[in-house]
Amino acid sequence: WYELLHGSLVTRVTRLAGDLDVHVIAYPGGEALAPAPRAPRAGPARRKVIAWVLAVLGIPIVTLALSAIDDAVELSTILLVFLVYVLGVAAIGGRLVAAVTAVVTSVVINWYFVEPKHTLTVSDGENLVALVVFVIAALLVGALVDRATSRALEAQRAPAEAPAQARSAASQAADPDALPAQ
């Protein structure tokens, strides 16, 4: 059942091998190894749901909070507060959530905080540059977080796959005709 639900190492290796030939050598004992126990944690799907909820609920909350003090702060402060918010969402949800949140947030910032207010027009070139840099920074961090999460998951799986790889290497080394002559 485990292989039906999660796939097998053989399937993954075969898929990733591309044009390479993959030879599977059965374990001499004939019995399958049980998958390594995993520590309970929030999975990637759950993290993405949490990030989407934070994105949908957080934008209006941050906007209301900053609207209350709009006259007392500069646009740069507002951008930094929203950038920290978007980066937090990116750290939880990854690239897609970060991209959508960054774009929606830049539109919200333009609408509520950039002169002329309540339009999507930007009258000052510096404000336009600030909004573009804001979106680019959020997209870059979202991509980096997505890559770091993928690498962390690979590193987490590696110890479980190492014994099977070691057995395969040992059986290849022990077989005098492991590579047939051509």
C-alpha cells in the first residue's frame, strides 16, 4: 500500500534517469524493507494552504493598520512593512503564493498609499520604481524559499534511501560479470 500511495524508489529513479538504462537488482533476502518512519510535520500542501489563508486575510489587516497611521509614515516605511509581510508568506508558501501576494499587495499599496490615492496611477517616478523593486524582491525570495524547501525535503529523504543504494552498490561490486562485455 505504501508504494501505491507514495511511489517507490525504483519508480522515482527510473523517471529521473531520463535516457539512461536503469537496472533493478532485487535484495537477496526477498523481503521488502519497511519505509523509514517520518517525524510528523506540516507537509508542503498544508504549508501552502496556511500561506494562502495568511495572504487572503493579512492583506486587508495590514492595509487597515497602515491606513490608520498613513499620515505619520512615509511610503518607504509602508513598503517595508508590506515587504516583511510578503516575505513571511513566501517563507511559508513558496513561489506561487509569494508571486500572487506580491502583485496584489503592490496594487493595494498603489491604491491606498501612493499619490494620487484611490487610483492605479503613479504620479512620481520614484514611487513606480519602489513598487517594481518591491515585487521583484518578493518574487526572488519566494523562489529562493521554494528551492530551499525542495532541498530540505531531498536531504530528509536521503537517509532512508541510503541503505538500498548501498546494497545495490555492494551487489554490483560482488558480481564479477556486473557489466557484460559488448
